[in-house]
Amino acid sequence: MLHSIIIPCYNSDRTIRRVVEMTMKEMERLGRNEYEFVLVDDYSPNNPKTINELRALAEEYDCVRVIELAFNSGQHNAVMAGLNYAEGDILIAMDDDGQTHPSQLQYLFAEFDKGYDIVYGYYEQKKQSPFRNFGSYVNYMTVRWLIGKPKDMKTSSYWVIRRFVRDAVIRYESPFTHLQGLFLRTTKNISSVPIQHFKREVGQSNYTMKKLLQLWSNIMGFSVVPLRLATRLGCLFSVIGLIGVIAVIINKMTHPAVPIGWSTMVAAVCFFSGVILLFMGLIGEYIGRMFLVVQRSPQFVVRKVYGRKGKTNDEENHDSGCGDLSGSADPDGKASGDLCDRGEHSR
């Protein structure tokens, strides 16, 4: 079976070669000799450094394919681009910074071979900033609430899926992509396995508050729960308002000399007006997204593709750019064994 390894890349010129070559070694060690890499450059700000490094990998290894996007689409849309170009029967997604370490693939495959359609690797101890941990927690709780993710199901950006899941997911055409939601729509035969989270050795997380909020808002596209909540709260506030009106009338009838409190009235008007505007904004967000979907706004735009179609090692033997890579991916980050010949397959 052909394995497609999808890696979204963003300012990864200092890390991506190491990640790719360690992954090659680990795949060989596990006896999974048929594989391809789909590296997606999500319009890195340090272009051309990142795209040049990716192109060098594509020229060096025949099993590497590079997708250059014309604008920054976000991690989920970048992975979606990779899924569209991947040809494997089994598809793996991992990060470009080495935190989703290739040495942990063995645990994902061991669980995957039990017959699951999707297997996530999750981190018992995360090596990331408190801000990033908070964003992950908010994302976790939101997904649970909005799209009904099982309580015991833990997720991350490190996963393995089957071909039919990929085929179902790429039919999704909205530019507001959230892969966890799409996976849950496709199958319930999902598992997760604990893996080690490695420390980032170069740079820092590219996620900002803006990107985390955008990711959170994308989850809303998979549920009508916020709209139903708005309806229920609207009914609740209407009842509260009606009770308030009745109370004011009774108070006026029983105590005609007591003036109606203007401060209370102004506070109530401001409060309920704010609630109304909040839910109008929520409804407007849904309508705006519908408008963009109707306009067929793209998830991503591919500027250029580099590298040949992925070739399996068995088909190409040692003539392939991804030939025999003895050794394994050392958890300490050191790749052992000899890499395949370089430069013979440049175009």
C-alpha cells in the first residue's frame, strides 16, 4: 500500500529537510517501503527560503512532491490541498517542526492496524507555550460542544486515515475547513493513542491569537448549535422581559406614587439591545459564510507544483529518489544510517 505523508509548511526552511529524511528512515525501519511526501507551502512569509528548500527536496527525492499555494490559507486548508494531491491508500499528516516526531509513527500504525479508519496521536504532556495550551483547550471544548466529539476522543494534527476518508473529505468545498469536524462527519470508527510531544528546536509557534480565533470560528460552520442557542436565549429573555413588564404594571397599580426607575429601564434596554446585536452578528456570520460558499470562494489556490508523482520504493528499487534508507529516526532527533544517493534524479 502506498503511504502519503502530508506536511503543511510555513517558514520551515530550517526544519523540513530533517523532518522528511527522519520520516523516510522511520518508514523504512517499519517496513512500510511505499510512500510519498506531499509538502504544501502555505505562502510562507520568508519565501523564497522555504520554497527553495522544498524544491531542493523535490529535485533530490523522486517521492517528494511540493505544492506551492498562492496565498496563506491556514493549516487546515493547506492539509486539504495536500489531500487533494495525495495518491496513497493510507494518509498521514504531521507538522513541519519536528514536534510530531517520526519516531512516534510506530504507535499510530500499531493502533491503525487494528482496523480503525482514523487514528490520532495525542500528547499526555505538551511541549508548548501556555497560550498555545489555552488555545488547544478552547478548541477541544468547542469541538465537543458544537459537533459532538466523544469525551474520550483526543485529537491533534498528527493522524493516519484511510483512503475512503480522504475521498469523502475532499468533496467539501467551503473555504472554512475544520478537519476534525469533517472526519467526524465521515466515520465514527476513530481511535487515539498517546505519543510523546517533542520540543520545538527552531523558532516558535506560528499560531497567533487571530489564527486561533479563525480556527475556532471555522468550527461553527459544522453545527447549528449556536443558532439554536440564540433562539432559546431569545425565548428566555422574552419571558424575562414579559415578567418584568408585568412586575412594573403591578408595582404601578399598587404604588401609584412611586416613579418608575429610569436607571433600571436604561440598564435593561442596553442589556437586551446588546444581546440582540450579539445574535444578529452571529446570524450575519452564518449568512456571510453562505455568501462566500455560493460565490465558490476557494479553500486554496495552487500557484505551482514541483516534483514528479510519488513513486514507490518497490517500483523504483534503488533507482528511486527514496531508495533504501537503513536505520531509524532517533527520538533525540539524530537520523541514523545512510541516506539514499542524492543529485542523480534532479530535473
